Amino acid sequence: MKSKKYVEDLRSKSEAELKEELVSAKKELFNLRFQNATNQLDNTSRIKDVRKNIARIESVMVEQANKEA
């Protein structure tokens, strides 16, 4: 599956890279919501995908924090 590969890629990244990826995903989500509110968004399912990716990134960050502790 595509999501499993994405999570594997996330697990190989450092904490700083994950934070950068999280900020990027949150900016993308903001832009998608803005486009949706102004009726400029064609693919509304992208919002759901980005939200799930944010959750995946945060989950991997928690996993890494628990390994270190």
C-alpha cells in the first residue's frame, strides 16, 4: 500500500525533518481549506488525505519520542 511506504519513509527521517514535513503538511491543509471555502478546490478528497498524513507524521514523532525515553 501507498500509506505503508509513506510511513516507512517517515520512520527513516530525523526529528527535525519530521517537524519540517509536519509544518509543510499543515500549510498545505490550510491552503486546501481556504480554496474549499472560496469554491476553488476541485479535489476535495485531498483535504482528507492531508489530514491523515498529518496524523501519520505525528504518530511517528510520538513513536520516536517513546523510543528515546
